[in-house]
Amino acid sequence: MFSNLPTPSLDPILSLSVAFRSDTRPDKVDLGIGVYRNSLGETPIMNAVQSAQEKLAQTQSTKAYVGLAGCEEFNQSMIDLLLKGTSAYDRCTAVQTPGASGALRMLGDLVKVAQPNSTVWISNPSYVNHRPVMEAAGLKVKQYSYFDPATKQVNASRMLEEIAKAGSNDIVLLHGCCHNPTGADIDFSVWQEIASLAKKNGFTPFVDIAYQGFGDGLEEDAKGLQFLADNVEEMLITTSCSKNFGLYRERTGAAIVVGKSLTEASNAKGKILNLARATYTMPPDHGAAIVKTILQDNALTENWKKELNEMQGRLVNLRKALCQEIRDVYNTSQFDFIEKHKGMFSVLGFTENQMTQLRENYGVYGVGDGRINIAGLTENHIPYVANAIVEVS
């Protein structure tokens, strides 16, 4: 049976890590895979996470199953983090999932059951998993305009013009903050416009917020999502703890459903649990237990927020330093847009051939679509990477 299978194509992002590791050049720089790194080039365990792990090791008394929904205290913590203070708070439910990609699939499957003829609208470009996950769930996918290659910012007017075509059978998938791959975010006024369109046309907003805290701050990054939650009857949300808690390998995420009533949201949760039973049964416990422990302890919560703020501040400073280097040394403002972007990523506007030149000529690894991970830089990399970018441009 396996003789009928085609030769698989390499993952465009994960394959870069393999190539980077085999590269023997001492000045190579990995700006490919999307993980946060500190000034030493390491992806550390956050101090709050380390303390929570130690507390768990001392107090956890069983490794028995946690149940289809995962840790309900974690689920409530995710709702509190995103929706507390909104009108949606009392009419939503959450399910712990294996990462945000697991949440995307569960909500995609839910939409397929609840509204089989739905079309999911995603931004152009969008997170590499959005299209395949939604299509794997059996849903149609369309793109709406988002990124302007000329300005390297969001073309908000065109975006809204195309989202206005979405109707009552449609789902509009939005990045909550720190757009992946571009780093270009919509401003609050656009969130307000989207809410108005959702109410007028009847489409369901679906917000994927994987980088909360990495843009403008923990509370600021959720403002657009919260405005939507206050102004629409139904909404879907996926969230991840990979970045803001540094729990990449623990695969810790959640799927949140906002319904017209708590009863409807609870019915949706019940269906997700049925779908989960037939897919992965239940999510891993450790990451969710860590997050729950942190968010239920005031001191640990404050420590975590402080660390997260420092990580966010470092990303801002790296962007400024890279742009300043290019301006001062090469007398060009061509790449000033990098400083305006938010979160870990920016799209340089380079062709695939230019990205290949960066990799082959300078050992600077970025994704073929032009995405670079700002968090992969160290302060020592700035002059070298600035030179490479300018030379290839």
C-alpha cells in the first residue's frame, strides 16, 4: 500500500533547522524557526515556569488521566486572561488542546459539524498551518487581502473591503496580535470595523492569538479580541502558551467558544469533547498544570508578567537596533518598516531567490517567503545581519 505514496515535500520552516545545524560556518544566524531566544541565543525556561515545576514536583500526587477537556482550572485561567471583564465572559467555554494547532483543528471540526458549508477566510499571507488545518477539517478556504508588499504594512481599506464579502455561512480568521508571518498588525479602529461588519453580515469571527504579550503588552494585545467579544454574539478563539510561557515542547493551548448563551457554548464544548475523543482523546497535562500553577499564585503571576515584559521589550530593542544600524551605516531608511512591526516576525519583502542568497552567501537563515524571526537575533548579530540584508536587497 505504501508504494502509492508520493515522496513528501520538506516542511518549509522545520527543514531550515536541519540545514542550519549542519552548517559549519561560525557566523551563521538562525532567523527561521519561530522560538524566542535571549541575548545568549538560548530559549530559556522562564523563572516562573521553573518555580511552578518545582512546586508541582512537590505537590502533584498522581499521573492519572485528566479527562477529555484537560485541566478545567487551566481552561478557566485562559478565559480569565482573555475575556474577563467582557460581556462574553459568562457565555463562553474552553477546552485544553495539544497546542494552538490542536485548538485550530478542534474548532475547524466543530464548524464542519455545526455549519458544514462554511468558508473560512484567512489573511494573505497567514500562519502556515491555517489553510491545511481548515482544509483537513473539510472546510473551504478563501483569502482576504492583508499585507501591502510596497509599504510592508496592513492595507486596511482593502482588507475591510474583502472581509465585507463574507456572509452568514462564513468564518473570518484573524490574528489577535503579532501577525505571523508579517509582523504587521491592524489597529484598534480596524477591529471596530470588523465588529460592525460581523454584526451586519452575520459572519463569525475566529481569533487566533498565539503571541499575547509579545506585541504591545499582555492587556494591550487582547484589546481587539475583547472588543469583538463585547460586540458579537458568537466567536471562536484559539490561544497558545508556547510563546508567552515558553512552553513550546509542552504543546499547551486552548479552544474557546463564545456563544449567544452559556447553554449554547456548553453544547459546543460537548461536541468538541466528542471530536477530541475520536482524535487525540485528551491533551498532555504538564504544560497546563504549570500555567494553572502560575496564574493561581499571585507572586508567580507577577514574576511571569515581569519576565514577559522583559521579553517584549527585548524584541522592541532588537528591531530598533537593526534599523538604526542599517540607517547609520548604510544611509538608507528602506528597512525602517521592521521597527513598526510587532512580535517575533517581520517579512522583508525579499524573493525566494534573495532569501536563498541570504542563506548561502551569509549563513543567515530565514523562511523562503521572506519571514525572519527577530527573536533569533542577538545584539552581536546586528552588524552582520544588517550588512547581509543590505547586500542582498
